[in-house]
Amino acid sequence: MVNVAILGYGTVGSGVYEVITTNNKLINKKAGEDVSIKYVLDLRDFPGDPVEKVLVHDFNVILEDPSVKVVVEVMGGVEPAYTFAKKSLLAGKSVCTSNKELVANKGPELIRIAKENKVNFLFEASCGGGIPIIRPLNSSLTADDIIEISGILNGTTNYILTKMTDEGWDFDTALKKAQELGYAERNPEADVLGYDACRKIAILSSLAYGKTVGYEDIHTEGITSVTYEDIEYAKKMGYAIKLIASSEKKDGKIYAMVAPMLVRRDHPLCSINGVFNAIFVRGNMLGDAMFYGSGAGKLPTASAVAGDVVDAVRHVGKNIMVFWDEEKEDLQDIGDFKHQFFVRVKGDKDTVKEKAEKLFSVTGYTDAGIDNETGFVTEIMKEDDFEKAYAQLEGAVAKLRIKD
């Protein structure tokens, strides 16, 4: 018998409880041991809920019980999650978490502490909800030199952009509907400003490249500036606008960014719609692979956490090696990034052409039927060079990067 404690009985915590109790026979078989939830920690009471019989309000009850071998942290935030996770590892208990903030901020330290104490810190559900990506990066793809990870890592923003594209909604209408459906929080800042996707690509990049990629070092933009007009131009050119979190390794240098981008129709990420997420991986031997599925939600996320619980039970007393060093990875300055850019400019086509070609090497023009406005696409160029030229472009109203 292996006893498990769950820290937090919110959306994900109640989901983990449901998955482990509903699929208990299957989980026991796959774990090779009987898995039992001994405690659930929460400050609240839940009258009439079956969880009452295992509910506790004091973390020390869990910490001081030697029979608890696996702790599931699904509280969210950095504190007290970090303190509880660290104390659990030091006490010889493995920790499984879905908490991307905890992993992005404290992941390498907690991995090291787990290794030193012959336990495990597992976080499959921290990136992409129910999509299996952490374990493949840490095991299946270890023979490959990963040269790119990019993806749609936030279901809220993908839902909003899908509705703006397919239904013609404006940003505010799409956000309000996302909040009504429970896809977006009352304060949606972390999603729509790109912070959530930034933490996730930082975690994935750290695993892919072996050193710590700090989320605070990643250039991050959200989708609040994307308009109906931008989307009309994208359609006209055969693209869709997606919030893309990406990191690439070129000539030994690491580039990472989160920003809305134009994605061509034949790219596999272009067809990912609604609240679904997808992660595109390119290896030097593997070539291209894509991981797709529910990026959030109670049961998909809980299923990924429960999978980590099974892994932790299988490896009681044995550490699973995770290739993520505490040493910081130096990211390239955004000014050195190279992209093609799409630019919208007020004025008739002849006027725009005259202005644009004084400042850029233009590869093509487009007209989306918007009065007194024309768009054009630049050649591949450095961000710094683009910004200098864009600042001099009279009548410019919007710009978007094009994903290569």
C-alpha cells in the first residue's frame, strides 16, 4: 500500500481525487501497488462531499506521517506550494504537481533536492494540461538534439483568437464568452498578456536544452492588440493568427519568445482551434513531431497528475533522472531575432509602396478591402533593424511577425 496526500481541493485537486478513486483498480495494476488517498489538505470544509473522511487542515499532519510516500501539490502559486513541496521532498516523499508557477520559479532546485533524497519531483501536468510532453522530452527524445519547441500553450487565448477568426467577434466579446464558459479567469491578465504561455515555454525549453531558461528573460507579448482588421488580412494571405510560444537553438544560441504570429495554413499549428493546445518539436534526428490535446480542464490535467503518481509509486526509493540543471541559460537579445514581418499602413497602395520601399525590402503587398489601407510583407530581417525602420514608417498602424 502506498499512501498519497493531495494539497488543495480546488478544480484540479478534486479532479485528481476523482481520477484516483474512480480508476483505482486500473491505477493499482499499472503502479504495481495499491494506491490510496490518505489525506486531502484544504483550508475549507466540504460538507457532504466524500472527501470529508480524509480532509485535514494542517500540512504537518501529512509531513509527519511516514506512511505518506507521494504528495500531490495542486494549490497553485509559488507560496505556500514551494515550502510544502520542499519540506515533503526533504522528508523523503515524492511530489507531483500541475503548478507551472512553482515549476518555472523553483523547478531546478526541487529536482536537485529530490535527487539528493532519492525521491521524485514530477510535473507532467504543468505544461499543456493533459498533453504528454514532459516525459517524452525527458526520456523518449533524449537521443535527439532538440532544435525547436514551439506551440499553442494557452487554451484561453486560442479560444479567443478562434472566435475572432471564425465568428467575427471582437476581442472583448470573445474574452467575455471565454469567462462565461470558465475558460478565462475573472482577471484574465496571465492568459491574454502571454504570461501563462511564457512560463510553460520556459519549462519546456529548460528540459530541452538542459539548463534553466528563466521565464523573466523571455520576450513576451499578448493578444490584446490583435484586431478584426489583422485577422482579415491574415485570411486574405492564407494565414491564421495564433499566440505562439517558441524557443529555437541556432548556431549554439537560444532564442525564445511569446507573441501573436501569422501561421501559414499548411503549418500543423494553424489547424489547432478552440481551447485545444499543441506542442511542435523538431529534433536533429527525429525531424518534426507534434503533441496535441486538451491543454487545460479539470480531468485532463488531473489525469496527467495521476500518471505522475503512478510513476512515483513505481519508483519509490529511486530517483528518475531529469535533465534540468540549475545553471542559467543565456538567451539571445530580442534584437538579434530574425523574422519576416507583416505591416499595415494607412494610404492607397501606390503611396504605401513608395513609403515602404524606402525603408524595407518588400516581398509582397496585400489588400483586405479596408478603406485607405494596404499591407505588406518584409524580407527576413533582424528585430532591431525592423523596429528602426518601422518607427520611420508614416501611417503604420499594426505589425505582426510571421512564423517560419
